[in-house]
Amino acid sequence: MTTEHSGSGDAARSMELLWGTGERPTRGPKPGLTLDRIVTAAVAVADAEGIGAVSMRRVATELGVGTMSLYRYVPGKGELLDLMLDKIAAFGADDIPGPEAGWRAVLENVARRAWRLHHRHPWLLQVDQTRPLLGPNSVNALEYTIRGLSGVALPDREKMRLLTVVEGYVAGAARTRLNSAMAEKRTGLTDEEWWKIQGPFLIQAMESGRYPYLASLSEDTFAFDDDCDEGDALFELGLGRLLDGFAAHIEGRGD
């Protein structure tokens, strides 16, 4: 469920803070307090307790300062969230392959980085980024991704659409897997235990003859595999077929 929105604060002020063009406090209320420390502490709170736990008061407590001290660096939670989103988008210089690797390797990289990001920061799924504010880390990632796709014979607008489709797929796959993990934590039941409760009722339904196609499925169709993470398996299957579809589209455009 979405609980927060990027750009919900003063967008112009967020951009100033992201790009370092705004005024900075001439002196801090406590030695060592910086904007980066504040953002890092906010991300840590969100990772541990969820985005709903992030507030100026909570972050101040984490840093051991008064709440009003934070307002000298960032106006409020809306702008703080924008800074948090850009901070977690940071990557290493070698994290994104160049155009020589081919478009498929680049898009696989985009998908896998996003997959890891959602699992490292599950609260991302609760943030609506329909209107993102692009800070330095986000722009760097986009720059290197577009560089990697520079050899693809597609219009620039279409390249961006491919990226949007990949990111949407990953968010959906991550939501399914993380919701499953949260359900187990919330109920104390594993997925296997959850379906075992329903087993006798479903068996009776299948034997009734009202569902012949479901009843004809092989016995291992819905079996749990201890040697395979179902979330990872679904992600890999979907990503592979998605990129196969892109390949057919790109080759068709070339023809």
C-alpha cells in the first residue's frame, strides 16, 4: 500500500538540497551533524521499521539531537524523503555495463539492481514515485544506463519506455515476494502451512467434478520446492521472457 509520495514537500527546495545549491547552515547545533548524516539515519530507520516510522522527531532521536536541529538542514519529511530516495540510488562506477555488453545485459543489470534495491529497502514499495525528483545519484544511474543502450536502433523515447516497463515489472515481482514474507511474519504461518489449511476443502472441490481443468493439473503443479526460492524463480522466469519480447521487438524494428 502506498503511504508516501516523492515530491510531496517543496520540490524546489528538495532540488536545491539534492544538488547542493541551497544555503547551508553556517554552524550546526552539534558538531558533526550534516545533511548526509540526517539522510543516512532516516534511511536506517526506514529499513528497520518501515517508512511510516520516519519522522523528523524519530530521526533526531536516532542522531541524539533536538528535533528543531534538523530543520536547519531540511524543511520536513517530504524533502527528507526525496533525499533518501536519491541516496539509496547510489552505485559504483563499474556497476552498469557499457554499450559493448549489449542492450540485454544493460537491461538485465537495471532489473537486478532494482530487485536488490527493493529487498534492501522494502519501504520503497510504499513510495509513489510517479513524479520523481532527480538528484545526482539518480541522474548518474540514468546517464550510464542510457550510455549502455546507445547502440540500440530504437528512438530515444522508446528506450525510456523499455526502462519504464522493466522497472514496473521488477516492482511488481518484488511486491509479490516481499508481501509473502511479511504475511509469514504477520501470521506466523509459512506459505506451505497456509495452503495446507485449505487442502481438504480444495481436494473436495476438485473431486466434485465442477473444476475439470484444475483437477487435471499434475500433482506437483503447486508443490513447494525446498531447493528453490519461488520468488527468485518467478523473477528470473518473467525477466527472461520480458527481454525475449524486447529482442523480438528490436529485431523487428531493425528489419
